[in-house]
Amino acid sequence: MKTYTALLLQLIIWSGYTFIEWLSRYDQLLYKVLMFFVFFYIAIIIGNTIMKSVKKTLFVTSLSLTLYASFHFTMAVVNG
């Protein structure tokens, strides 16, 4: 259950990242990359707080990031 909770919270974090990225669509690439690392760090911290295991946290974070990216790219292809 902790894994599922961490995964859902991290997907919410990635959704927040998408929203903030949309708001800052005219920013430079460097700022978007820095913003990604800030959100990535927040996802790691929240996952580690919930699961209390670095290995599981890295696995769940990579899984949530993969799910987010696959959904994001699928929607980009569908919307043209």
C-alpha cells in the first residue's frame, strides 16, 4: 500500500510539473531543466518519506516518471 500511495503522489507531482511547464512555456530551456530537477527532488523526498527505503523509492520514482512520460508522449501524438 505504501508503494501505491507513493506512486499516486508522485504522479500528482508530475501532473503539477506539467501544469507549471505549461505556464512557463516561453522560458528558456535551462530553467525548464532546473525546474524538472526540483520536481524530481520533491518526488524522491516524498517517496522516501513514505516508503523509508532508498531502493524502493528510486524504483517507484523511475516507474512514475516512465508512466508520466509515456502518457505525456501518447497524448502529444494523439493531439497532433
